[in-house]
Amino acid sequence: MTTNTYIAGTGWLYRFDPRAKLLLMLLMCVWFFLPVSLLHLSIVVGLVILSGSTNAGWHHAWRTFVSISPMLLFMVLFMPFNVRDGSPLLSIGGFTVITAEGLEQALRLMSRFIGITYVCTLLFATTVMHEVMLALRWYHLPYKASLVVTLAFTYIPFIADGFSQISESHRLREAEDEKKKKFGQRLKDLVPTLTSALVVALRSIPNLAMSLEMRGFGREERRTSYHSLDAYHHVCIHFILSCTIPVVFWFANIFF
Amino acid sequence: MQGNRNALKVAMVSVLTAVVVVFTMVVRIPTAKGYLNLCDVAICFIAFTFGPWSAFIAAGLGTALADLISGYAQWAPISFVVHGVEGLLVALIVQKKGDAAVSLGRKALAAFVCIATVSLGYFALSALFISTVSVAAAEIPGNIAQSAVGFALGLAVSAAVKRAYPPVSSLAW
């Protein structure tokens, strides 16, 4: 199982300080909910996709779009039922299928959804996970919380591998073809696999606790860290940019 | 002594969070707004076995991390709230004093609360922040099915794990 969301690159988003990038992500997510015109919303979404594509690559941009395409399809399909009032654009036998207001609302929702998706995925595609954790620690995330996330990421591949091996061995023992089984029987057969996988995972808890104690967890001394965010320069400028970008987008909506 | 207990708590929550992530990502059925999965099995198992706080943290964090890894980062805050609350409520309802068995009535109430929290939580939060009421409503049947199956399997798995690995009962907090 791959838990790495980072895509190696050298674009400006990679050189942007992770703390400022986190702030920019939050501000942009809020910006998408502001009362702006549809044209401005679309332009900003286009700029986000463009900067994402130039930094993380067109393949990443396409893959992200494919992952949200079923949701976008649903938005289009439900468009006739959302807004019934307003000037009709398409009518079939006296039944108004789409109104101008309904179309605008659907496009607005789709643009907002695409924008939020790209902003969130770009943060994790252009920032290494331990730098995200360091940025969160800088924002006063408790040490224990960041340790839990880091340890969870370490254990995910181990538990996933265990689960795959256990489910394979259970499948080999069964004589009956999986496809011929009824849904209820399939669920029932899942219980031994899940139980074995959980027992294997739970057995690692005492060992992990002991390792933490041996490495000094719970002592009063100040903690050291292998990684730091010192490699990022012009942090102050990055923070100013993070605050300025959404404000500029907002004023562009008012004046143009 | 307190340090030892804290290390055990951190180790337990970390492994349980990883379990929720694996159960969320192993079986996936694509739907309009993402995918259906086995996360509720892991959440109900944790709620039945480890208590409210472990269930809240592991369920919320595990599902949010799974969303981040899978490329559905926009759903991570919603998943954190909905599944965290789901784990907390189910664990509070089935929490028992001493060795007394959980009554059938409480299990039924926990099942109802589990299904209602997931389906209504996702409906309300996604209608409010991400999509429209009609699109969010289209996902309710899928969420009901996922949480109902998750609760039933979680209950069965919890009993089986307690029989297969008895020390698990001493880990609850």
C-alpha cells in the first residue's frame, strides 16, 4: 500500500514554506465560499489548476480530475432539481429541465468543488509529509498528536501487508468459488480474515509502547528533531504572499 | 508509571489509527462522492473493545488520513468529524461497568446511532460545504448500507478478537 502523496518537483510551490502553504490552503478554501461572480470563481479555479499542473505535472492534475468526475457528473444530473425558478433555458413538453439560475448554481458548485479539491491535493502533492507535520507542530499541534500520526503512517504498510497475506491464505483454504457465494456468506467469511488481521495488529501494541519508553517517551527533557524547516528562506515573504493572494483575488472580483 | 501508561496509550491509538486507514482503503466500492469501504467495521470494533476516547481519535484521524492518502483531501475534515463522533457515541452507548454483558437494547440503540450519525452527518456537512442537498441526499442509502454492515461485522469481529486475544480487554481506557 502506498501512503506517499508527494510528487517530486522543483516548481515554486515546492520552494514555498510549508507553514505559509498551509495558511494559503485554508484561506483559499474559505475564499471559494465568498460571494464572488461565477466568472471570477472560474478564473481563480483555472489559475489553481494551472499552477498545480506546472508544479506537480499535468498527469497529477488529470488524475485528480478523474477522481472527482463521478461527483461532478452527479452535480450535472441533479441540476434540473436544484433551482426550479427563473428563466427557462431548456424545456421538454412544458417541463422546464434547466433554468439559467439552475445552470449558474450548478457551475458555481462545480467550480467551488474543483477548486477546493485541487487546493487540498496540491498541498500534499508538493509537501513531504514530515514537513506537513513540522508545519502543524509550528502551529502548536501537540507533540503526542504528531507522534500518533507519524507512527500510524509507519504501521499502515505493515498492517496492510499482514491483511493481504491473511486474506490470501484464507482464500486458498476455501474450496468454493468466491463469485458463486451469496453476499451474506461473503460477509460471514470475512470475519475470520478480519479477526486474524486485527490480532496481528494488536499484538504489536505492547512492543511499540516498550520501544517508545526505551527511546525516552514521557521524559521531561526538551525533544530534538531530525528534520527542520530551516531550509526554507524568506518565510516572512511567503506568509505575506499567502495572505495577499486571496485578498488580491477578492479585490479583483470587486473592481473588474 | 504515568509515562508507561502514556506510551501505551500513544502506541494503541497509533496502531488503531493505522487499522482504520487499512480497513478504509482495502475494500473500496466507487460511488458518486468517493467510495464505500470497511471503515465502520474497524470503528465499531474499536468502540466495542477500547472505549470512547480511543474510538473518537482513531476513527476520526484514521478516516481523515485515508481520505488524504486516497486523494480525497477535501473530505478529510468531514470524515474526521462524522466518524470521530460515530466512534465516540457508539462507545459511550455500549460502555459497560465490570464484566456485565451489553444488553440487546443497547446494541440496537448503538446500531441506530451509528447509522444515523454516518448518514445524517455526511448529508448535513456535504450539503453545507461541498455539494447541494439533492446530491448529498443521493448518498444516504449507500452510507446507511455501509454503516449497517460495518456495525454488524464490527460486533462479530469484536467478540471474535476478545476470544482469540484476551489481553485486548486490558488495553481499554
